[in-house]
Amino acid sequence: MQALVLAGGEGTRLRPLTYTTPKPVMPLAGRPFLSFMLDWARGHGVDEVILSCGFLSSAVRRVLGDIYDGMRLRYVVEEEPLGTAGPVRLAYDQGVLEERLFVLNGDVLTDVDLTAELAQHERTGARVTLALYPVEDTSSYGVVPTDERGRVVAFLEKTQGEAPTNRINAGAYVIERDVVGERIPGGRPVSFEREVFPGLVGEGLYGYPAAGYWIDIGTPERYLEATWDLLAGHPRSNLPPRDETGSLVYENCLLSGAHLGPQSVLGRNCSVGTDARVERSVLHDRVLVGADAAVTESVLAERVRVGERARIEGRAVIGAEAVIGNDAVVGEGARLDPGTRVEPGAKVEPGARIEAAESVP
Ligand code: GTP
């Protein structure tokens, strides 16, 4: 079975992390994000993956290569963003699609049962089957109601008030190749959600009631949530063992006298100084945290340097190679572009957005 993974978006909501590393290979619990998706797909019989790339495509290829644990990886690279359906048409035009394939959004961490979705697709004779996942709060998603036979009856965009179902499009489809040729126009951006699927209602479009774990990692909040879930063992993965605080520390980290955890990830070659605290946070590779500093519920991209006694408060996201001076404070929810310099003793206000060229005096 073949899968096409949509991996070409700019990931604007995950900025500033995605300025330097595209979302598909963003480290999640210390591993390139797509490696979790590839393991999942392989567990459901996928033996060839087409990676549909655009934004920073060479970085995706450099990290994942052409073979992943015995699975062949092919790359279809678009010159201009083609949306979610347009890239599938591009792969069709390049003659690389099998008769039936999975199409997967490249930013979901999930253990949804693709084998059962495919079995339902075959049983119903569907042309397209969408995994539909139940969420508690539908306010930030469109919902997809189905009839008693599983046929999709509508695509409802985010609406105010009571939704008719709590099932949302989980971004995991089974699609017949002829639908791609007939229903997705070539040569321009096309959206599955807004254009292709609404036009297929009543014409062989089915929903599969998905269960299990599902989260899209497209915002810093959900990226952290997915990290904590993975550390706690959901979904199951072959991550290295966690320490007694539920944290994961990769090779060549120096931690003498630091207080690490709970639920933190230290990438390779990080150093955390004496009496510094790193709690519920993610440090990518080569991050340095000075003595007595504190990092709480935040994400620090590669090569960030945090000075002695500095404080990074909750939900901050700090871009690659930023330098936070001694005694500085980065307020809750602040986002600092790659290369930002915060001078010693300076304060970045909560929620601030610091652009790359600025330094904070
Ligand atoms: P935001 O900018 O934060 O909304 O993120 P995004 O660019 O990833 O968009 P979104 O989360 O809606 O995308 C869902 C999936 O489709 C992700 O896996 C994206 O990589 C992928 N995707 C979005 N737009 C494109 C595109 O134009 N081309 C390709 N090949 N993939 C895309």
C-alpha cells in the first residue's frame, strides 16, 4: 500500500520554530516528527511513501533520505504551494500514484487504525473515505456529519453554536486514483476540505469513525501537549526510556547539579548549569542553559543560549540561536525569532513577538 504525506506547508502557527526547521522534521521528543508518522503507516502495511514537499523541501529530504526502515520514500516537490489536494494531483500527473492510496496530513500524531479504515473503504465501495475523529471542543474545527451508513452528508466550516456532530476531519484519507484525475484540477492550488470533498458529498464520500489517540502538532501548545503525551507513553512509540521524572535526555548532555523535569526533553549536546531548572520544556540540540536559570513549559530551538539566573516563563517559544542574557526574563507566551538577543537584565513582556533583527535592551 502507498501513502502520500502532505508535508509542504509553511507551518506559520509554529513560528518561530519553522523558520529554521520545517514542521515535518521538527524534533518531537527528540526525533524528526515524520518518523512517528512513518512508523504508524508502516504498521498498517504501507511500504511506499510519497512525501509531498514544498517549503524547505531539501531539509526534509536531508533528514529522512530515500529509505526509512525498509520503506521507500519518494519526493514530489512543488514550486508553488498547491494546498492540500493540488499536491496529490501533481503526484498523479507525475505518474507515481497507485490505484488506491492513503493521503495523510503530515502534522498529526496518531494511532488511528488505518487498516480498519481501509477495510471499511473496501466494504462500502467508497471512492474516498475520511477518518473522522471525535473532539471535545469543536470550536476551532469544521465538523463532518455522516448518515447511518457512514456516508458524509455535509462539510460544515467552523460555526457558532451547537455542532451536529463532534467528529472532525482527521487528515487521513483512503482515495481511489481515478478520483484524483477526475476531481482535482491540475496546475493550481486546490483544497480538499473546501473544494474537493464538499463536491463529493453524495458521490461515494464516506466517513470512518476513528478512535484512539490523535493530535495535530501545528501550534506550540499542541506541540508541547504531544511531547508530554509521548513521554507518558501515548501513543505507543519506540522512544528511549524516560528517567524517573518522565524526561528524556539524549546523548552528550551535561547536567551536573541541574534540576531537570518533570516531562522535559533535552536534545543532543545540551548543557544545563548548576541549580538551573528545566520543567515541562523542550530543548532542541545544543541548547545551553546557565546556572540558576529557570525554563518552564517552553520550547527552545537549537543552539539557544540562556544566561545565568535568566527566567523563561511558561509557553515561550524561542527561535534558533537566540541569546538570552544573564538575569533576563522572557515573559509568558513570548515568541522570539531566530537570532534574537535579549540583553542581560532585560525583560521581554508576556505575549511579545520579537522579530529577528531586533535585540531587547
Ligand atoms: P499553518 O501555516 O500553521 O496553518 O500550517 P501548515 O502550512 O502546515 O498548514 P495546515 O496545518 O493547514 O496543513 C495541513 C498539512 O498539509 C500539513 O501537513 C502541511 O504540511 C500540508 N500542507 C499545507 N499546505 C500545503 C501545500 O501547499 N503543499 C503541500 N505539499 N503540503 C501542504
